[in-house]
Amino acid sequence: MESGKRRSQRDYTLAFKLSVVDQVEKGELSYKEAQRRYGIQGRSTVLVWLRKYGRQDWSQGASIREPRSRSMTEPTLPLTPEQRIKELEEQLALSNQKAQFFEAVVNVLKNDYGVSVGKKATRQVLSQGQIQGLSITRACLFMGISRQAYYQRNRAFDERARQDQEVMDFVLEKRRRQPRIGTRKLHYLMSVEVGASVRVGRDRLFSILRNARKLVVRKRAYHKTTDSHHRFRRHPNLLKAGQEQVVANRPEQVWVADITYLPTQESVAYVSLVTDAYSRKIVGHHVHESLHTESVIKAMEKAVGERRSTLPLIHHSDRGAQYCSELYQRLHASHGVRCSMTDGYDCYQNALAERINGILKTEFLLYRPKNLADAVKMVDESVLIYNGERPHLSLKYKTPDAVHRAF
């Protein structure tokens, strides 16, 4: 991480703060380890987060365990010369047998499995000083390699470790704002944002993250928020495959809308989203505590208020009662928006909206906010990062904002 760049509390998103708090409270990291790993500035910054967002009592600060005192052993009588000789003979026989055993293991790995452990193992043993008094010359003699090969391997290893650390610094910096950004997107960002000295191949990047246990594991969750059984008017699906299918070929031609579930520590919240089908930009969003139409409609009002085009617009959604209600339909009519809906309760007919929900919940909204106010802040930050910083695979690694502004 860049130590020279000063950061304030506003540089850290709420999702990132909750992530650090969760790791510390689970015992995965101490608060000082979290501070070093993520390059968090300030001596008590993490402790402030723990007191504000943690579920445990951190008012007394982080507990520090006292080192355990060594148990006192009773003095023993000195051995006679004969006893000492016998003890040394037993130790020598055991050491010879142990050396033969591990030499046989190394030979099996080398001959039967093609694993070359000599140079790597020698370097690690010598650098860590595991055997007192063992010289480099003698260690190389034991392993059957030359000193020149040992030093060449050291230089190559140090250079590779330096490059790996630069890559990890870049990854941690990106994941400070996008905690679950994938490896392929990181590889693309690395190729366009940083110098050639830290560029690595895709497979090498996968290997570095795998060794550091930083690969992203897919998370899936499902909550039903749609009520399709109601008395309100329904509209045909204009995006369904067929002769009259509408395919978005510009921004602000087709908008897709959906509602997703966001649990909080105190209760539950819902997020209404309106997304442009062409640019994948979230053009309107609103966080609310109920599924009333008045709350859901605010996302659409925000999207319409920032609309730049006067060309025809289609609004596509599921058959939820909120979207079919008279109040929501009057909003469509007042702005000349044409309505489209799924044929039934089939999430694949509104797949793009479901996909955006999944991105927000599996990459940004990873931890439960404390209350509605924190939920609003977390969603606002997530939408801002998604629109302006996250490269989108379907947009050829461009951001939604960049594609939306291009037209």
C-alpha cells in the first residue's frame, strides 16, 4: 500500500469498515494486524471503528494477553560419563535414521513426482536460520547444488517476491473500495492503470491470489420480494424474443427495475433499483423500510429527473404489485414511458435487473448495516463505485458511466 498518501475517514467506505470490524471480532486478525494488512492510517482508527460498529464491548480498548510464564522444572542429577556416552550414541543413531528417512522422502518426490525441492528448501532453511552453525557451502554440498546456483535462485526469488508484493499492494488498494472484485477485472485494471514493471499474466495473477488466499468465492442468496398475485393491470413483455422484440442499442432506451432485500442489524430494508439496459448504469435507486409503492416510486423519480434524452423509453419490470399499481402507472404516463412486464413469476425474463442485484449484494453489500441510515450510506457508496469504477465484462471492461456518457 502507498504509505505516503494520506487518507481521511471519508476515503474508507462503510462496507470496508464493517468488513474490517467483522474480521477482528471473529478473531481472524488483531486490530493492529488489520491496520498493517490494509494500510489503514492512524494509530486508533480501527479501534474507533470497533467501538462504533462492533457488536462487542470495545470501550476498554483491545485486550492484550499476558505471556504465559514458563513452568519451573526440578533440577536433575548430573549423568555419569557412561550414561552420557550411551545417551549420545542413542541421539546419533536417531539422527542418522532421521536423516536417511528425509533423504529418501526427497528422492521419492524428485524421482516419482518430479518435484524439485532442493533449491527452495535450502534457501528457506538457511534464510530462517533453522540449523545453527550450518554454512551455505555445506548446505549446498548436502543438497548437491552449487553455490552459484543457490545465489542465482535467491536473486530470482527475491525479484519474484518483490513483484508479487507490488501486485498484492495493487489488489488490496482496489479491494479497499471493491471488496469482491474478480481476478479477471483486476488483471484488466492492472494492464491499463499501472506501469509495465508490475504487469503479470492472468494465470500468474490467479496463482498469486490463490497463494495469498485472496480468490473470490461466489456467494448466493435468495429472497422473494415479488407479489404477482394481485388485481392490478399487467403489461406485455416487450423484451421477449420474437418479431416485435425491443433490443436496447443506446442508453435511455430500455430501463429495467427490481427490488432487492437488504437485512440490517435492527430490522430489514429494501433497495429499489432502476438500471439502463444498454450501459448497465444504475440510473435510480432508493433504500426504504417497506414495500409500499410510495417508497418504490422514488427510485424511478430519481432516474427520470436525471434523464437527458427525449427519445422513447421502455420501463421493464416483473409483475410486482408496486409496478402494476395505479400510482406507478400514472408516473409512466406523465413522462411518456412505455411499460413492459414479465409474463409471470420468471426471474429470467428480468435477468439483467436480477444480475445487478446480485453484483451489489455479492460484491459490495457484504455486511449488515446497523440501521436504515447506515444502509442508505452503504448503498449510495456502492452504487457510486459500481457506476464509476467497476469494469463490466459485458461492456468490454468499460465502466457503466463511461458507456453511458459516450452517447
